[in-house]
Amino acid sequence: NEMIPCLSWVPRGVARERPVRFELSAEEYSRVKAIALEEELEENDNEVIPIEQVLHEEGLECEIDGSINDLPPELRMDEYDDEDDEAPDMVMNYDNSDDEDNYQILGQGDTALAMMENFGNHGDKEGLEDDEDEDEQDDRIRSTDSLLVVAMTEDDFSHLEIQLFSDDGGLFVHHDITLPDFPLCVAWLDCPPFLAKEGQQLAVGNYIAVGTFSPAIEIWNLDVLDPLEPSAVLGGEDPAKKALKGKKKSKKSDKLLKDDSHQDAVMTMSWNKTFRQILASGSADHTVKLWDVTTQSCKHTFTHHTDKVQSVVWHPTEAWLLATGSFDRSICVLDCRAGNAPPMLSASLPSDVESLAWDPFQPQQLYVSLEDGQIGVLQVPSGVQGPLSGQVVLFKAHKAAVTAISFSVRVRGL
């Protein structure tokens, strides 16, 4: 049976008009640049310079094992004609003789994007309409198109479907992303999960964070058509600890996780639109974490709940306030500037929390939906100094659990 546990809209106009084919990791990009530099220097000086020396001189960090067979087939440069090679650190074009596809390698921080050369640069429309075939037209995302990311599971197979709604009423799956585990929550964000070489935050991107039954949070680039792996992973398994494990058998509870990782399933996430590098997450391990996606590290862990954290949501105007709801039948409002201070406002509930939502037109009102079918509202006065206990006003909305609530951002009170 097919199940849709979560979904998210992508803001209109943020997606690349010409999605890239795949994304290179930092290590793969370093290998490509090192090999290109070596071949360029060999061509200019007629001498062979080892890749390791090129890496050292260029300040690139990458382990070279003498083979490039682990690179994607399109980037194995020794299989191409010399006349197709160009210098690195700029747009690099590669001709794949097997499928006759030309790729452009576009540097982006420590990573790179590979796109079809005949797609041209992002936003370059000259001459494209005449050259495009039907498949290329389908790949194109126009500024008037709407994208919906749908997390789906069928039997043991989980994936993300990026569905495109065109302005003429058409609907189709633009591309999809295979997931390793059952998805529980998604959160769209525009902050690239890495920094530029100068240590600065990069420009706007198009990413989706995915929480699953695994303790890790995967961040996928929605502008990549054929992603092999996520652009970044927050928490999860620590490769170094796994390597040191050796033959010693570990207990089931010993998951060899990173020190700042969640210890159980990630059940909810919320991206901060003001402090764009911050992502909040709640877990079945009873904790709430604040992540810096640019450094892929946990900045703070809150432990004020005593059961699974089902919902977290940032305040729409006061970006330092975070609402959290748990199966311990309580909701809390945190001032994240206060660090380990107790919640500034908390309230008890008669049933388990299902979801939270702030009223966009009256941001002092926090709404909560419950497992017993009730919906409640908590008044959160601006500038309140806690810790305080609040009173939730409840009304019966459904006969069964209210699994989600959402406000219209255009129509007041809807």
C-alpha cells in the first residue's frame, strides 16, 4: 500500500530553470580539479606532475589512491580526448563519448554541480527554444510553475516525488529522490548546507531536509535531477566510530552515532526563515536540537520534554521564539537566546500533541491539535518574561485525532 506521511510546497520561482544532472561531493570535486590541473600543467610544460603535488600546491584536501575509477563515469577525464579538456576553477566542459552528453562543472563552495552543456547557464534563454527536444522541455521549470515535494512509501521503498504543477493545469512528476528510510517529516530551506571558501554563507538555494526513522537528517538538493546521495547529513552514524568498532560486538543501543546526533527517529523539523542557517528538529529521543546547516553541526540541545517531541515551529515574526509540542501532553515556548533556561511559557494538555501552528495574522496565538480530536489556542504575549504557565482554550474539532493544522497566509482567520 502507498502512504504519504508528509509533504511540502517549494516557493514559486526559487528552483533552477535548468536543473543540474548531478552533484559532486567535496572529495569528488577536488579529484576532478586536481586531475584537470595535472593535465593542464603537463600540456603546457611537457612534464608529468603528480596529482598529490598539484593538490598540495592548490590547497586541496583529498586522498588519492592512484585510481579515478570511483569518480562518476562522466568525469573520468583520462577517457576523454585531450582537445576536450579545459582548465579548472571555472566552468569545465566534459564530453562523454559513451552517451554523447556534454557536461558543465559549476563550482559551488567546496562542492560542484554538473549540468548538461546544451542546457546553458541558469537563466540563459537565447536559442534554447529551437534546440530543446521534448524531454528537455519537461525538465525545464518555469517561474510560473509550482513544485510540491511529496514523501511517499510503498511496501519497503521510500522516495521523494517532486511534482510540477504548470500554469496551464498540467501535473506530472518532474523527478524523484530515493530515500534510505521511512520519511516522517520534511522541511524546505533555501540555505546551502556549506560555506564558501571565504567562510561566508552562500546565496539562496533549493533544498529539502528529510527526517526519518533514522537519527540522521538528510538535506537533498532539489535542483539536482539524479542525486546519488544527500548534499549534507546532520547527525547520524559516525564513520570514524564505525571504523574503530572493529570486531567488537556492540549492544543494540550503541548505534555509533555522532556526538551531536539525535538518538532516535526525527519526528519534526522547522526552518528559521530569518536566521537562514538554523534548522530546529524534534525527536523520539525527547530532545529538541538547533542545527547550523552551513557547518552541519548541532548548536544547542533542549531537554525540557519527557516524551517524544511531535512538533516544533518557529514564531513568524519573533525569530528567536520556538514552540514545541510533545507526547508528554505539554506545549512550550522557548526563547532560544536564553540557552539552557527553562521554557518561557508552558501549558499542560489533556491529550498527546499532534501538530502546532502560529496564526500568521495574530502571531501571539499558538494553535495546537490533539490526538483526542480537540484543537486548542494558547496566548503568547509579546515580550513575556518566564517561566510562566499558560492556559489552553480547547474546542472539539474532529471525532478522531487532528493530525495537522494549517493557516492561510492570505485570508485572515482561515
